[in-house]
Amino acid sequence: MRRLSPPHYAAKAPISSDRLWDLRTVAEPQITKDGSKVIYVLTWPDKMVDQNHSNLWIVGHDGKDPRPLTTGAFRDTSPRLSPDNTKIAYLSNRSGKSQIHVRWLDSVRKRKSPICQQAPSSIEWSPDSKWIGYVARVPAKPEWSIKPIERPAGARWADPPIVVTKLRWRQDGQGITPPGYTHVSVSGDGRKSTPDH
């Protein structure tokens, strides 16, 4: 039995915290119908603003010719290939808030769905590739509220009080959850978003 000398099993220097800014992660792969390409999300940290950014990339099934489908310091996530394999829907905050975007794979054509008041999630295509279903929170009037004291002109007061009537009223990374309900809606090519009640 061969004995290993100390250099063979000596521990390597640990990764320093500064190296975390160099890490890139891939997730949410979508394989084209013919199996020739893979679309995925590439995420990287930005140490200047202490935030993660992500773009959509496409690569051949053999790992060759990787290239970006989207670019910029945004959050492009949740890619979903249409059943007809002609376009991809995804979520992006490039308009200032998370919205549904659609990109055709054979061209540079893009489309943004009608503005959702609240961030959409869980997007999925309809079988005919004409509609996108999604989940979003629909605001509602609070069950009851407190009438604030009138603030004098020019006064700098603390934020007004909030009324909490639900057990789940706050989410990590999002803050206070405004009153409302979660609805399933659909959006099509230029058509108005319609909730499915």
C-alpha cells in the first residue's frame, strides 16, 4: 500500500470572505424541446451595492457557445419556455419592479406584460403558448384603520402607526405585508391581465 507524503493530503488554504464576490451560480435550467440548448439563470454578487444580480443565458447541450439572452445589473429570474418552443417568459425588475417579460428565441423581439401592482410569481405558459398564468397579491382595504392626528405643515414626524390583523404580517426581505389576497391571473400578448377569481 502506497503511503502519501504530507504534501499530498495537506489542507489547502480556506476561501477568504473576499472571494465570495467572485462566485457565480447557475439555476433554473430550461431545456429546449429538441434538447439542443439549455437556458439558465446566472447570478452574481455586486459588492458596490451589496446585492445579487442575475441574467438569462443560453448554452448548447454540450456546454459550448454560452451567451447571454439578457444583460445588465438587474434580477432576471424564473425562465419558462413556451410549449411551442418559440419564446421564453421570465420575471425581471428592469422596469423598476418585478414584471413578466417575454423574449422570442429566434429574434431580439421582446415584450413586457401589463404592469402588475404587486410582484408576480410562479409563472407558467398555457398549452397553446398564448397566455401566461401567474400568482400575484391583490391589494385590499384594511379591515379597520386608525385616523392619524393631523400633521402640522413642515413637521417631521415618525412613520404613522400600522394596524395588524393577520398572523402573517411581515416577510423577510420584503418588510410589512400590505392588506390583500393572493390571486391567480393570466396575461397574453398585449392583452389586459385578468384575475381568475
